[in-house]
Amino acid sequence: MKITVFSQKKQITFEAERGDNLLRLFSAHSVHIPARCGGNGKCGKCKARLLSGKIAGTKPDERGEFLACLARADGDCSIAVTEEEGGGLQEFGFTRLPHCRGEEGYGVALDVGTTTLAACLVRLSDGRIVSRNSCLNPQAVFGSDVISRIQACAEKENLKELHRSVVDASARLVRTLTQGKMRIKRMTVAGNATMLHLFCGEDPSSIGVYPFRTVFTEEREYGADAFGLPCDRLILLPSVSAYVGADITADMLAADFSHSKENILLADIGTNGEMAILSGGKIVCTSTAAGPALEGACIECGLGGVDGAIDRVYRQNGRLGYTVIGGETAKGICGCGLIDLVARLLEEGAIDETGYMEAEKYRLTDQVYLSQADVRQFQLAKSAIRAGMLALLRRAGRKEEEIDRLIIAGGLGYYIDPSSAAKTGLIPQALKDRAQALGNGSLYGAYLALTDEACREEARRLASRAETIDLSSDATFTEEFMEGMYFS
Ligand code: FES
């Protein structure tokens, strides 16, 4: 049977078997629609509209709308969807240069993020970045966070699909970068431990249950055409531990932890707040479950950093103004916009220090608003990040004022307004003027390890030298987390 899909980006027709899940079919044919709950029929985000024909598994409403994750192919049909837009951050905040040795050929550095993949094609002789590209991580149909994907691996078939889909997407990225015209000499890959396990087809289930063990943390190297990727050598960067992955190793490499004499606090703020502190030559890392609020995932009008998302909220002439990514009509709000909005509402007293909001909803536009439930999600996220930072400072025996630099990695860190972040308590007030954006440090670290053998060795040393602290049984962390829920 034939399924035809219309989206704002394309029209595509593909074959299906009776009973095939429609959300999975979309993903397999690179039609990416939101699927925050991983196909459990709970988040309501995977809406599609039946234009003609029939489906099974669920009944379309009077407008023809249905949840794709509950629907199965049942005959020829045509369906309209709205695809998710956006790609991964490819920018770098500040740069440390590699020492290249005139080697011939080209390489690819790849960051496998939970939400997006980002890659750059590099001339190895001098480290010049020839081109960059990014795409959404197709594993998103199994859920927006690593835990949903780990849970999906309980079924062996899902593990295979999670592996295959991310490798295929990476191969497509490489082909786009090279335009199919050159052979890649080597490829370096950074990402969190779960992403790297799935990348090489290892079952990450043990990462999801106590005592949270990985199958591997050390660097891995594969030969030519590993997993069907068009390169001679494939290198996965080393992780520190189950929840402090190779993305943090790469961030530390990019931030030059090995040579710095400063006290540095580094935070990669996403669904998990992964952090590291460098103090007196010692490195301590940790990770806190911040939830997806700061990526816009569990916020009623939440969006990723894509066109149509409000990314800045400011006060002008006594009223709130905002900017929208792409300059379009506002369709939702992304993490940076959310931080700004909460900060502005705190300033005008519309949210009190407990997080209580007098109005049930605060509207920025007819379509975009902040609800009381959104504020609670935000409080959970910011409190987890802040308490994680305090735990690292405590372990290092440092006060906030003793930190020379707060480096914030990732997309959120690149666009965040540190004053708004400090106003909400997401980052310490004392550090708001010492905050620095690293950009995609994971991609940059992979780039350094690709172009400079000494950096690759450095990544191995950083990963083995860093200590991880587990906050799940830390009573002070729990206390600070509870206190951090307040906006004081
Ligand atoms: S309802 Fe969440 S993915 Fe379908």
C-alpha cells in the first residue's frame, strides 16, 4: 500500500505494510514530526491529519486529526503533517586552535546530540573547516530524552532501529558535506554515553538502572566503513561515566581544561545538566536531571530554538516586547525566551518567590502564553542545575566568587542572557558577569581530536582524570534542590 505525506517541506510517497506504525514510518522516511513522549500517546504532539484513505489503530477526529504514534497503515492514504524545523548548533564561542601537521585528506567531526546531530568537514592539512551541517536526531520518535530511548531498548528490535537510524542520518550528513565527491580519512564522534552506545549498537540499558553502569567509557576506534559509514577510521571519544559523556570530555578539551590555571565551572545545560569544575588542577563532574523544560519540551507553548520561537523577552516603555527566531509570527517559546520571560515576570511581581502566578496564564500573544504548570517545570529545571553547581563548588571547596569563569556549553548557553538566568536563579548572581558561551563544545572537541593527535590523547587523559560525584544519594543536594525551587 502507498502512503503519501505532505509537509511544509516536502511531499513524499512510500510503501508500507498493513499494520506498520505511522510515526515510525514517517521517521524512517525522514519526515520528522514532534514525538516528545516517544510514541506513548501521552504528549499529544505527534498530530497528523488524514486527507484521504483510511488508517487503523485510532479514529481521526472531525477535522481528520489523529496521533501518528497510535495509528497504523491500513490502505492507501494521504496525510498532512507539520515537520519539526531546526538543526543543531554549529557555532563555536571561543576557539582553541589545533596543531595540524600537513596531513593529506579530509576528516569529519560529528556531535551526536539527543535532539540534533551536527557535523563539520575538515581539511586535515591545516584544520580548515570546509563546510558544516546539522539535522534532527531521528531517534526522537522513541522520546525526546535519553531515558525514553534507554527504555525502548528493552526490545531488541528497537535497539537495532535506534542504532540504524542514527548511523544512517550521520552517513547522510557526511554525504551532504562531501557532496559524495571525496573519501573521508577519519571521523571523530562525541556525544553523551547513551548516544555513543546507540551509535555503535551497544545496549545502553545498564545506564538506566542502578548502579548506572556503561558497557564502555573508553575511546573506541573502528576500521574502514564501520556500520556502513563512508570513512577509513571511526573514533568515538571517551566518556567520563554513565551520565558524564564524551560531549563533556569534548567540552573540557575545547575549554582547554588541561592547560588552564583558572577555577572554571562548566555547564552543558540540556535535559540533563552535565557539569564539571576545574579547581586547583582537579576536575570533578556531575549530572542532574533538569528535565526538558529548558529545551521547550514540556512547556505548553514550548518549542526548540527554531523559526517561529520567541527567543528574547524584554521590557520597553513599560510593556513586554519580544523577538522571534526567523522574524516570523510567534508560534511558541524556546528555552532562552522562557528564561527571559520568567525573569521579566519576576521583576514586575507577576510571579512571586514561590513561583505562584496570579494569572492562570500570562499571554505574550494570542497563541503564546506561559502557564502556572510551565513555571513549575521551569522551577524544577533551574533548581536541579543550580543545586548541581553548588554541589560541585562544595566538593571543590570553592565559593561562587572564587570561580574565574562560568562556561556554558550548548545551544542554550550560546543564546542565553546571563542576567536573566541569574535573576531566575539558574546561575549564581556572582557569576553572571563571568559567564562565557562555548557554543557547540562537543563538536569543537571532536574537531580538535580529529585534527590534532595530541588533543586526542588529551581527551583520553581528561576523561580518566575527571572524578564523578553521584548526587542521587547526596542529602545536601536534595536540600539545596528544594531551596532552589524558590525565586529568592
Ligand atoms: S502522543 Fe506523544 S508521540 Fe504521540
